Amino acid sequence: MRETLNSIVFGWYPYICVTVFLFGSLFRFDREQYTWRTGSSQLLRRRQLTWGSNLFHIGILMIAGGHFVGLLTPIWIFDMLGVSHSFKQMLAIVVGGIAGLMCLFGISLLTHRRLFDPRIRANSSFGDTAILLLLFAQLLLGLSTIFVSLGHLDGHEMVKFMSWAQGIVTLQPNAASYVLDVHPIFKAHLVLGMTLFLVFPFTRLVHMWSAPVWYLGRRGYQIVRRRGGSEASSPPVQPAE
């Protein structure tokens, strides 16, 4: 029974989450474009929003990048580069811990702002609050895994998660077996992480697909026509939040 449940949660559930994540995002973009936005409330408590948003986004980008590289880079590449499992474990603890604390502090400001400002709370949907709380819980779980990881500094526990993630990506039928015996807090972290992908298309998180990365490579200035027909150059207009 234990192995069957583990196989369902860590063998089948990831594919359900990824399928909903991709096709749900596509369906929402195609059918509900007017809801494809962040629903910004930046005019209220702007300083708290600025600090919270910047810390959260910087931290979450570091965490996402670290998870992507750490979990999906084939183990033989680390071995070829001479990066030991213990060094990789310590790097994940230190960098992940710093990024996690930044992210946690940022989302604490954002959550406090949304829950305790009557005007913002009145204009917040259930989904707005729920996704903040889910992210908050996921960050707490992620930071809690650090204390467990300190007891496995040889890095072999991390290899299990790498093998599981790469097994899921490469459609290995026995991928779930790699995490059968890991600590429950890691399992909770994985399950909630996958669940975030599942609910992604139904929340404001979809705005991540529209991040204006292209804007960083924009060339020259925007041409603005005066009323008399002449043209003047002005700096590029920053997109509104």
C-alpha cells in the first residue's frame, strides 16, 4: 500500500500537474485574455509593495534557477566537472537558504499588505489570497528541509531527488521509487510544489508567461509625433505593472 501510494503521488501526479499547467495556461490565454493580468494594487502601500515584490521576485528567481539546474543537470556532468555531492549539497543549503529568506521576507510583506489593509483585502479575490498562502507554506517547507539536509551533508539524499526529477522528465516508469524512503518533509515540499503547477493556470501566476524579457533588448528610442507633425525622440516608455 505504501509503495502504491508513493507511485501515485510521485509517479503519476507530476504528469497530471504538468499537463494541467501547460494546457490550462494555453486555454486561459486563448479564451480568457482579459483575466491574464497581475491585478496590481500598486497605488496602495506602495513602499511595502516595492520592498516585498522585489525581495520576493529576486528570491524566487534564484530558487527556481537553483532547482532547475540542481535537479535536472545529469549527475555525470557534476562528476565530470569534479563537483562532489557534498559540495553541491552545501551550496544548495547556503544559496538556497539566503534566497529562501529573501523570498520569505518579501512574501511576508506582501501577505501582510493583502490581509491587513482593508482596501486591498476588499479588492482581493479568493485566488489572490490562496496563492500567496500556498507560496508562503511552500517557502516554509523549503526552509525547513535545510535542517534535515544538514544531517545528510554527504549529498546522497540530494542524488535521490535528482534521480527522481530526471526520471520523471525522461518518462522512467520507476522514477517514484527514488523518493520512497526520503524524509516526510521533503515529500510534503515536493507535493506542494507540484500542486502549485496544478493551480498555476487558475491564478494570477499566469502573468509569469508574459514577463517582458524582450524589453531588455529593445533598441533605440520610441518615436513620438507632435501635434504639428514633427517627430521627437523620447526614452522608451516603461510598461505599467
